[in-house]
Amino acid sequence: MVQTINEVKSSQSVERVGAFLNRVARLFGTKSFQPHRVFQGGHAQTLAAFAWPRQRRFKSVRDEERLFQTAADVKVLAHCRWQPNLTDHPTMIIWHGIEGSSASTYMLSTADKAFAAGFNVVRMNLRTCGGTEHLTSTIYHGGLTDDLRAVVRELIQQDGLSRLFLVGFSLGGNLVLKLAGEYDDNAPNEVLAVCAVSPSIDLQASAKLILKRSNWLYQKDFVRRLKQRLRRKHQLFPELYDISGLSSVQTLREFDDRYTSRAHGFDGAEDYYYRASSIRVIDKIRIPTLIIHAEDDPFIPFEPMLDPAVTTNPYILLIATKQGGHVAFLSAKPHLREVTHSSVKNQSAPNGSSTPNGQNSTPSQDPDRFWAENRAVEFCAMASAAFVNLRTEVFQKDCS
């Protein structure tokens, strides 16, 4: 009898994943985040990262557009960049935050780094984002994992991709963690690791924190863009969206209570926040997972990260930094990172050293100061090296 990969996961994965996450923790401990000397506080980090002049580096990027049919009346847009012989390479799927898109700078930057490290890269738009309001009559919400699940399924079944890594920023981080928790012990064999940067794992707590006076700029911007999106939806589907009271909405909670929750059958904002938050299922994650979160994040609270569902789950490594802001982590200087050639690029590294898993590696300097993006890519590369042979080992094992 051939033992299935899920049976191996249940009997061996805790020990194996624990050893891997400990190695990641030790390595990342040698390159801990040190903020830019000019941008020290949470607000300074967040705003500096947003304004940092790097967008023009990605202006020439022309990735392949692809539509995923995630429900009978729903399509979502992705931008894909494939390596030659794409099935020989791992694939990183990236999801953005609230009112972002596949063209958000951190999405483009992370994709660029991942592709350079040997990954296929799929930059996803959440439902209706990235100018895709016409592709569905519905709108997105912070716990809508059905779309993510459908994308993963298609890439496995249709494209034959065997090594997938799910990466999410902010609200996208909540989504990838929620999906991983919903998978429980039944995650696809092909999903090897998950990474979330500044994830809003407790939407209720996030909606409360952003009400602080010091966060008025972020809230005003999010609400403005959500209103614009709803007006566009009203133009396309006037019978579905009553915008008569839209101008009176001033906060995210008000918008979610009046529009987001009702559009998806929740009983108001409270019910939506509870049911859409990954904190409810994060204890069920059984995939190697990295969470990066700053204690000084201005509007996504750090306190939920201290929940035992996070801290006692042996499949989760939480890298908590004192500083870093929200999806920022603008560092004082780039760090050296570990590049595992044989698992990612399928080539030997000349004069490379051997990792504990027998893979060739060479040190490489981070391409920029964006520490969390670099650690996310490095984590996925290390996970690919650590678990690349698991499928072969499992399906060749005779348990009779």
C-alpha cells in the first residue's frame, strides 16, 4: 500500500515543519529588521514605503493576463509571469490588501524578486479590483476564500503546477491564513507554504483601531476608494446597489455594515467581521506558515498575534518586529539572504555551500530595503528546498 502525503503529514509533519521553522527563525534572527534611520515610527514607515520612488522600476512589466472563473458569475483577473518549463519551477501566488490591486507597488516588487529567485509568479486581483468591476455583479470582502480556493485548484488541475506558495499582504494576508485554516488537514498536497505580511487576522479589532484620530488619513483614503468602487458598481448594476446614502458613510465600519456585509448575506458588520476573520480558524493551519507583523503597525493591531491560536500552533512562525509599520518594513540596509538553487531554479550553484537539507546555496544580497518582501521570498525559497522532495518520498514509500 502506498502511503498518501496527508498520512505522512499527520504522522511526520509536525516534527519536520518544526525543524524547518526553527531553522528559518535562527536564520532570520541573524538579519533582524532595523528601520531606516530617518523613518522610525509606524506612521513614518507606512507613509515612506508608500511614497518610496520605486514604481518606475516596474513600468515596463507586461505580464500575461489571465481570467480565473471562480464562480458561475464571477471572474477574477491575474497577471502571470512564467519561467521557461513552468512546471519545473515553484509558483508564488500573491494577494493584495484592501483597495489594492495586482498593480500595487508591493505586489510588483515582490513578484519581481520572486521571479528572479526562480518562481513562477501569479499576481491576483481580489474580486472587482484592478478595474474588473464588470467581471462580476458582486464585490469582495475580507474573508472571501472561495476565490482563492478556486485559483489554487485551477493552477493544480489545469496547469499541473506541483509547488504552490500562497503570499498575502494586509487583507490578503487574512485571506491566505483563513484559507489555510479552512483546509485544516485536507490542504492540497501542492500547497507547500503560506506567508502573510501585516495580516488583519481580527477584522473587528482592525476596524476599531483605524478609528483612532491618528489614523484619519488611512481611513479617509480607504473609504474614498470604496465609495468610488461602489459608484462604479452602481453604474454597471444599478438594481443591486442603492447608493442613496453613500455620501453619509464616513468610516470603514459604516461602509461594511451598510454595503459589504449586506452584499454577502452577513447580519451587519459585527457578523461579517467575526465570520471573515482568520483568527477563528488559524489554529487549524497545518501548512508551514510565516507571519510577519510589526508591533507599531498603525491600523492593524498586533495584539491578536498573541492569541494562543497563533502562538501555540507548531505550523506557524511569527516574526514580530518592534517597528516596521504597515506593509512597510523599510530597512536601514539590505541583508544577505540564502538562495537555494537546486529547488528553485533547478541548477547547481558554483562553489555553493550545502544547506541542512542537502541543497546548494549561495549568499545573495537583498535587492532593496524592503525587508518583509525579501523575507517572504526567502521563506518560500527555503520551504521549496525543505519540502521539494516530500512528494517523491511519499509516493515511493511502501507501507505494506
